[in-house]
Amino acid sequence: MSARPSILAAAAAILLASTALVRANEPSYGPNTYDRTLEALIAHEDAASRGGWPKVPGGVTALKPDSQGPDVVALKLRLLASGDLPPEAMAHDVYDEAVVAAVKRFQLRHGLSDLGTVGRLTLKAMNVPVEVRLNQITATLERLKGNGFNFASRYVVVNIPGASVEAVENGAVAQRHLAVVGRPDRPSPVIQANITSVNLNPYWTVPTSIVKADIIPHMRKDPGFVAKSNMKLLGAENKEIDPASVNWATITSPYFTVRQEPGPTNSLGQLKIDMPNSEAVYLHDTPKKTLFRNDVRFNSSGCARVEGVRELGAWLLEGSEWTLASLEEEIAKGERKNIPLKKQVPVAWVYLTGWQGADGQVQFRDDIYGLDTPQGIVTSTIQPRKPKPKAAALPPARPVTAAAEKPPGPAATASN
């Protein structure tokens, strides 16, 4: 394809000089996301009409700053086509500072570590055809058209493909967090709910599905697994059951509850953010902090583990007596404590794989659950909440006749 810059590349060249002037702190999911993403659709349609972008050879993974040669030229052409490299940087075949900056820009737009050199995941993202990117943008626009979430002055958004969490206040992002969300065989759901409380040193009551899929197989291999994991088996009236009394070899439907006791090794960590919902998912801490260092963070069983979740908890509790310091102090006591929010905070778990941010940068994430299809879009769009049914009005009480010889009773009222 020609090196002549497309609309996408030309717009990016202007953007590189004016990024400081835009409100880049707006959330990825907000009232303006649709209009901005529509701009991205137009720019990528232009790129597609020009033949897309060139395929990047595998040899670019061996390139380092100051490298020279045809692979550098191929990389620069690809970065130019997507607007990550300004046209004036095409003058020579050196992997210079401009190329490093362009690669970092590309990596940040695709949720990858901004190393400035091309690794396996970056190469894979560069070679995704423009038609796929157009489909991702279109899928986002369709979801946003059917969006049923009301953006409040304070809300939290979990973008599942982005494995990220944003705390939003008055239209600006107050906090950004990396997250670990559901793996493809145990996906995180698209939902809206209200955050109601922050739980310190929580128990983890293991869902029956996980008991069947994980706990029972572990116990068959290692009879000491439950005890080593600081778990208890609880039967009727929460009476503890000796794991040795269970026939783990044959059991298929557990007749007990598995509960992990509070502590630093608890699977929920030491803080849980509760949001009652039909899917029984929530935000929580984790003892496995190293998971946040991965670019691919789809390892959970549906809930979202949040890096810096204590800071998020403190933000949710702003306006109360609780601060980050007091939360840390209370957690250190090792005792369970439930702290209700004075005002519930809405939360949206969304599925966005392609969108344009307030800074003009177009973001892409892998369609990890394969939902960028017509049917998938329907099932991964937040639906408007159904209004609570009003209690039916009862007919007025009939007047008591003299023949009844009974005094009139209290007026009838609708039940709650």
C-alpha cells in the first residue's frame, strides 16, 4: 500500500501535538463514548478503503533501538497506517526514538506493556486485519446504542475485555485499576448493579460449581487440600464436617458448604466490594498480586480481582469516617467487618473491544469471549433495568352493614 497518510494517520499527527489540550481523563465508558467511537469508525473505514495496513514480518521481534533495514521500514509503514507514527518520521530506516515512541503508543492502545520493542503479543495485534478492527468498533457502537446504564455522578465500570476498572466521579476518572477477570470457560458477566458495602477480612463461601470443578478433584489428589487452604466443610446449622468423613472418590453433588476462613491467603484477599446481583459476582482483593503483571489477565472464575482494591474501597467510602489509613488499620486486626456505603454506587460490567477515548486514541482489546457477533452483541449489552412493579391497589373496604353488627375495621392498604 502507499505510504501516503490516511485520515487516521493525519488525525494522529495533529493529535500528537495537541494531546495536552484534550480532556484525556474522561472514562472509557461514559456518555460521550458513542460519539467518539463513531469518529473511529469513519477513520478505520478510510483505512480499509485504502487496502488496510501492511503485514508486519516476524523479523521485527528481533529489532532493537538503533536497528536498521527493511524490517524497520515495514514496521514504520504499519505504524504510519494506524496513525501511531507521524509522516515526517518516515525519512530513514532507523529504529529511532520516534519509532520507540510509536510502538509504545500502539502498545498502550492495545492494553499491552509499553516496552517500545515488538514482542509476540504486539506483533499479533499489529497483524490483525483492519476489517476485524472495524467489526470491533461496530460491535461497540451497537452495544452503546442499546445501552441501559444510567451514568450517575459517581459510578464504577469494569471493562471485561480490557481487564480494567475505573472509578468515575463527575465525568472524570478518579482511579484506574488493572483487573483479573473471568477466563473464557468461566466468563465474567455483563451486568449492572449497585455497590452496597465494603467487606474487610471476608469469608469466601465457595460456589457449588467451583466445589464440583475444583475442590473435589483437588481432594481426590490431595486429602489435605481443604485444611491446607484454610477451608472448612459446613453442614446443617453450620456444623463443621470432618473432610475425612467424605467419600471424595464418588461424591458428585456436595451436601455441605465449603468456606475459606479470613486471612491473607483467602482467595478474596482481605477486602471484598459487594454488589448484590443475579450472577453472584463482585470485586475483590487477591493474594496472587503477580497476576497483575501479565498483559493477559483472564484467570478468574467470573469475579474481578482488582489491583489497588483498598484504594478503590476508600474511594467508595468517601464522605464517611473511613479513610485508606483506617481501612488498613482495621484489616490488620484480622477481624471480619462489613461497612455499608452511605449511598450506593452504580457499577457496570461492560464488554468493549474497540472504542475511542477522550484523548482521540482508538483502543482495542481482544474479543476474549467471542462476543463480537450479532448474537453475542445482544447478550453482552447492558439492558435497561425493569421498573419495580407497583403494588396493586386494593378496592376500598366495603362498608359494614348493620346486619353484620360489627364495628368497621381499619382501612385496607396495599401490601409491600
